[in-house]
Amino acid sequence: MWSDANLAASANGLLRTAVEFHLLTGRAVKQFETYRLPDQSFLYLLYALMERENNTRGVIDAVDWRLFLMQPQAVEEELLRLHQFGKLRFERAGSFLELTLPCKHTEDFIRSRTG
């Protein structure tokens, strides 16, 4: 069991880390900000999850996104944003979801980015 002093020190350390990563903002009233995964990282994770899940709903609902503080709704919003910029194709009609990535495999995506 941790002492009150250890708990307080750990909490303060976590809050300082959140500030350093720009996840916590404000002076008088602190507020957690949403972390935005860079496009390249988001796309790489999409490829990896698509290979594992092999369906769009499974990719969107994957628990892996929680590591980046993303819920399924945020993943869908990011897919729509990337669709608008022509980086992928994402369509939604009711419960029907379709995700088409520009490269066939993760390795092809990596090669397209490195040269």
C-alpha cells in the first residue's frame, strides 16, 4: 500500500508529464486536451489494424486506439478528415462502413513513405 506522500508525489509527476506533452492546459482551471495522433502514425496504425481485423468496424472499435486516448467516434472523425484530404477512402451509410487504404499492405505503405 502506498503512503499518502507517495500518492501525492506520483499524482504531481503525472500532471507534470501531462503538461509537458501539452495534454493539460490552463492556469487556474486545468483541462485535459485531446491528443492528436500525427497523420503518418494514424495511417500506419490503420494498416496494421486492417491486416489484423480485416474489417472496418473492427478497426474503428479496436482497443488499440485507447493508447492514444481515442474513442471510436474520434477514430471515425479522423477517417472522415483523411478522406476529405484524399489520403484514404472512408464511406459510411447507416451501419455500413467501408475503408479503402491506398496501399494493399502495411509494407507497401512504409515503402511509399521512405522512398
